[in-house]
Amino acid sequence: MIPWPVTDLIPHAGDMVLLDHVLAFDTDTLQARATVRADGLFSEPDGSLPNWMGLEIMAQAVAAWAGCHARAAGRPVELGFLLGTRNYECHVPAFAAGTELLVDVSRSLHDATGMGMFECRLLGAGATLAQARLNVFSPRDVNSFVQESQPPRST
């Protein structure tokens, strides 16, 4: 495992944090663990997690990858954005409560403008439960990127 808790790596808090631990990371990859909690914020009445939440788990792992690199370089963790996905495939109708997921993300593209693409998989009991390619964006100056411009005044 790595020396930082997940909450120090991603811009989420409380019940929004879906990852338990980052197991390993390097230049292009990250492996993490997430356990489906029956009492989670997004849990169904039977305790399962809807299969579409696999995208959020993957996105948090990508954010953790960026957070690990920021921490290792002595920089603060910055906000990033999930732009979309291509071909999210989930092979289960839901993630059952108690399921331990291995989250595997691998960078396939990351350019100087902050655009990135990651191949992601969720594995449970050795089988691929979900996979997707995530498109992400990490602007150089998050504050200027998220500030809303003022509409022009009419005279």
C-alpha cells in the first residue's frame, strides 16, 4: 500500500469516497480496492450498488492516480473532471454488498493541456466485472476554469 490515505488523494469526503485503499501506483497505472458497503450513500435497499456506479469508482481511481503523483512531487491535489466514457461494459446487474473490487486503471494518453484517457477495469473474485475507457481533464488553473463569467450588462 501507499503512505497516503485515499481522502488525501481525491477531492471527495465522507460517504462520497468509494475507494478503501490505493494498493500501488506507478507512472502509468494504479491499483486500488473498494468494498461495496450495504449502507453506502448510493446503495439500493438490498445493499447492492447499481452497476452504473462502477464509472464513479473508476473515476475516483483515476483521481487517486493524479493525487498520488501530486503528493509524490510535493504538490497539492487538484480538482479534475470526468468528461465521459466510451463503451462502459458492466457484466453484472449490480455490485453485491460485501463485494471486494480491485480497481485497475492504466493511462493511455495524457497531454500537456491536461487531457487524459485511462483504460479501467473492476475485478471481483478474479473476473472482470466492468471495464471502460475514461476521458478526463485536469486544467492547469482550476480556479479560472470553474469561475463563471459575468454576463454582459445591457444598457
